[in-house]
Amino acid sequence: MERGLKRIRLLLMDVDGVLTDGLIYHVVEKGGRLIELKGMDTQDGISLVWLAEAGIRTGIISGRTSDGVRARARMLRMSHIVQGRLEKLPEFERILRKARLRPEQAAFIGDDLTDVPVLRAAGWGVAPASARPEAKAAADYVTRSPGGRGAVREVAELLLKAHGLWNGMLKRYGA
């Protein structure tokens, strides 16, 4: 598997159920404004920064829109931030054109029905352990970790290893 992953130059992903465990908390302010809260795993986050430092671009294609997710994606040095799009395949294709990459150079992590077309189109389709059965069936790889709890970190480590960068990461931190 590692040999084939060496061609990956872009990792895109859904948000809810991939970067988060899929739970969304709604809080209503006194003025009636709805605030949406989502939790994201810090180990997933740092691994996305490592990918960016290694020259592997990252990004999200999400059906929902969230200012918090946009800010977090920027913090994690994501190159592509697309929200509010349930039809993700056209966005995936647009990002590939913009990045001047072929589908086989891109990986995508998705967990639900809206992700299936992109899982099939990407060079490496990945579903978290907690994904819907249809997403798992469309994926090339299913993580051991569930979404929001290390699935992205697992994928990032596989990519860093395939690119020959993981030992350098270990050395960097004295591990």
C-alpha cells in the first residue's frame, strides 16, 4: 500500500464524521442566535500541519457551513476550504484542476453517502471505522480509528511513511 501512496499530493476530507465524531452541539444565545459547536481531535490536527509542512496539501469539502470549521481549517494550514456543498464530486474536480493534479494524486476521507462519489473518484478513498457501510464499501482503505478520534492522524501517518518522512518526524521530536 505504501508504494501507491507515494503519488498522493493532496488529502481532502469531509468534516462531520471525519474531523469530528459527527456530533453537533447547538447553543442558543439570549438574543436567539444559534451557535454550533464541534469537537476536533488535536492529534488529527497536528498531523494535518505536518502534512502541510511536508508539501502535501490538505483541505475540506463539507456539506455544512461553519465559521469555526473555516477558522480551524486555516489554523491547520489547509489549502482548500469548501463548505455548504452536498454534491462534492464537482468540488473535488474543481480543486484538482486548480491544483493541477490528477485524481490518482489525491486522497479523500469520507464517512457518508454524500462522500461515496468522491471516494470512488479519488486515487485513494478512505473511510473512518465509524463510516456508513456504503462509504466503507466505496473506500480503498478503512481506518482502525473512528472519525473525530484519530482517523485523520492514521491516514496522515500512512502518507508520511509512504513519502519517507515519518522517521524524520520521530527524530524531530526525539521519539
